[in-house]
Amino acid sequence: MSVGRFLAGIAALIWNPANSKYLLLRRADSKDFGAGSWECVTGRVDQGESFSQAFMREVQEEIGVAVRLEFFVAATHFYRGERLPENELLGLICGCTVTNPTAVQLSAEHSEFRWLTAGEITELLPADHWLLPAIARAELLRTHLPPVVRADFHQRGLDW
């Protein structure tokens, strides 16, 4: 049986509507990629898994809470490591919420977390960080996407 490799990834940009802050996680120093850097919940889409299943699983694994997908932020193309075909990935970034933001518990993958406004994130991250355009787009979508569209998405039980 061939195991294969993963071809797609997710990034769950978790937003707290109560205070308009986003959850950022600091990767543990022990990680092979991006040690010590700030990110949102990220991870792979396992073979045979849908994107929505990957979002739910990765958020649960990394911060121990259930997530609600609110809106699509962007699609992305990147390499995990050198720019070689075997390192190439496609990914989806989605705006998400959690029922209880105070219930966040870190896994061994991260050493720290912070809830920050978009402005605070801009001050924290380097100017070329991949999260900055994603957060700018999420801010635009979050403030302009009619609530009825989000409610309809969940009522229909749509899966990505």
C-alpha cells in the first residue's frame, strides 16, 4: 500500500467577534519548519479528507476547541521547504470562529498564543509575512460580507 504525500494545506484564521481580535500562535522551537515564528492554525489535508474536515481536525489538534468556518479568505500556493515539486502545496485560508475563545489550549506544536487586533498583528509580524495580506482580506470580508450569507452557508450544511 502506498502512503503518498500531502498535497494541500489549510490555514484557520480564528477571529473573536467579542473583541475583534485574531488568534496567533507561536511555533515551538522544536519544529522543523518555522520554529519560533507566528502563525494561525495551519496544517495538512490528509488523503481522503475534505477541506472542512481538515479545518475541524487541525483546530482541534492544535488548540483543543471546535471551530466554525465563517468565510473563505483566499487560496494560496506555496512550498514547504525548497521550491521543488515534491514540496509544492495548495492551500485554503478561511475565517473562523470558536464558541469559547477562553478554552484555547496549546498542543506541543506551539509555545505561546495571543489574541491581537489586525493593527497589533501588523506591528508584531515582519512586513513580508504571509499572514498580513490574509488578515487584511479577512478584515475586508468580515466587515462587508452580509450576515445572511454566512447564516445561509451554515443552514444548508455546505461542505467544502
